[in-house]
Amino acid sequence: MAQNLVLDGESLVAPGEIRRAARRVAAPDPGHLVVARAELALSLEVSIRQFKSGVEPNAIIERLTDALHQMRRRFHPEVWDAIVPIAQSHPVAHYLHQDPLTRWSFEKPRGYSGDARLLDFIYGRPEIEDAVSSASNLGRSIYAYTRNASSSLAVRERRDILARRVDEIASARPGFTEVLAIAAGHLREGPLSRALGAGAISRWVALDQDPMSVGTVARDFAGTSVQAMNGSVKSLIGGRHALGMFDFIYAAGLYDYLPDAVAVKLTKKCVSMLKPGGTFLFANFSPETDVDGYMETFMNWALLLRSEREMGLIASESASEADLKVSVWSGSNRSIVYCEIQRPQ
């Protein structure tokens, strides 16, 4: 499983590493690229005609999303990589990017994929209402679909799972529970935690590499036990933070960008920071997600997808202690996989 990877400064990983890290198969048949180009051209042309003829946006996006998913699944990764920029430069993007969620993801105003404001679009937060209301009628119609796509439903469920796990763990140590969120974003699970509101969390460290996200958390959680802190995968693995030990550590939207070697290093580091009985949870988008093609093309949002088996392998390579308890499961629509590692008491 081990792979060589250079971390991109203080960020997660170099963007080009996402797809390269996933290539573990033989070279493609040259004829497959011709077929893939033709299939893509036909599908995109159908979408253009549907938009121009006033077909319901939901129907257009659903058909296109399924077509892209099937192409991504069927064709060799190098063939898929070759047709992604063709899709991105196609005139149909003019219609799709009227959706503020799709456009924000594609343009990456904060410079990287999956940033906290993008998640706010998925959550339907008040902070993005102006961007939605100023979109075109078509853009709002597409947004109504994308924010309720299977991936978006899974992301909202993930937020709820995190808040619930914090509360479950805090119930055993009320007033003394210490939590670490890695790549915390805007910590939108925080307001959903009853334990935080009740003062049952003694310390909730929200670590993120984006200064804007750190500032948002510091502002929104002022006067609580939440501590906003700037930090990256590199700084955490490198031991630059004197963070102490925790009852619960989680990394919800981070492993999708980490090749195996870095994922194992980070997991080992997190397990080493657990108190007796402590739990580390990490999550990853699954190969079973059905919107991966749309995400990688028109949202320019490439992810490393992992199965339950692959998540278990990361845990097993990271857990040197035989008495660690490992649990792996999928979310309700199987778009996201979860893995928990628990230290014995």
C-alpha cells in the first residue's frame, strides 16, 4: 500500500497527485480514448439541446450525472483523465456553472477543493443565501438538485454523525471531554452538539490550514470551549503542535485527498494522541458514490475514493497495538465510508 508522496507545502497534497495516486492498472487500449471521446461528446450535446429546449433541469442533471459516472467507472483512469478537460471546456458548462455550488467548486476561490464555504452551500447555510438568491433561475434550479444529490445528503449525514459521536463520548466524561477536529472547516457540527452547549466539553480544538476557516470558527464559537487553531497535515505529522491527548479525534473531509502513505502516517499520529479509551474517526468518499463523474468534471473536485476494505487496510497498517478496536461501516446511502479506531481503557 505504501506510496511516495510529497506534501504540497502547508496544504494537503499536490492537486495532480489525486488521480496519479489512484492509477494502479496497466496502460489503456488506445482505441478506448476514441470511444470515450465519442460517448462524452454525445452526452454533452444531448444536455445542451435539453437546456435549450427547456427540459426540467433536474432531469438534465440526473441523466448527465449518471452518464459521467458510468464513463468514469468503465474507462481506464488515463482515458478518463483525458476526457475530463474536454468536458470542462464544453459549452454546457455555461449552464451548469450558473449553479452557485457547482461554480464555487470549479473556480475554487480559496485555492483548493472541498473548502468550508463549499460545504456551507451543501448544508444550505444562511451565509450563502445571497449567493443563491443572486443566481439565475436556472442556477437556482440546478442548485436545488445538487444540494440534494447523494453526495450532499451523505455530507450532511456526516456532519450529524460527528455531532452525535461527540455527544456519545462526552456522556461518559461530562465536563472533561477533549476533542480534536482535523481539517475542521467551519465546524458546522459544533452547534449540533448538545454536549458543547451544555458545557460538557472541556476542550474542542478545531485545526485547519485555511486562515479564513480558522477565523470563522474563532468568531462563531467565541466564549465556548472551542479553540480555533491554524495547522496542516504536514504540521500535525511533523509534531509542530503541542496539542496533548484527546478522548475523540476525527478527520471527516480530509482522507479523500490523502494517498495511502500519508493517510497511514496521519492515522498513526492520531492514534498516538488518544487517551485510554479514546476514539479516532476518519471518513472517506466511497467508490459506490454515483456523482463522482460530475464532481471531477464540472465541479473540478477530484477525490481519492476508498472502499470499506481499503479503509480497514489503512487502519490495520496504522494500528501497531493488537488490542486496538477497529470498526468500519458505510453511511446510509453508502457514499461515505467511516472507520473508527479505539484504544482500550
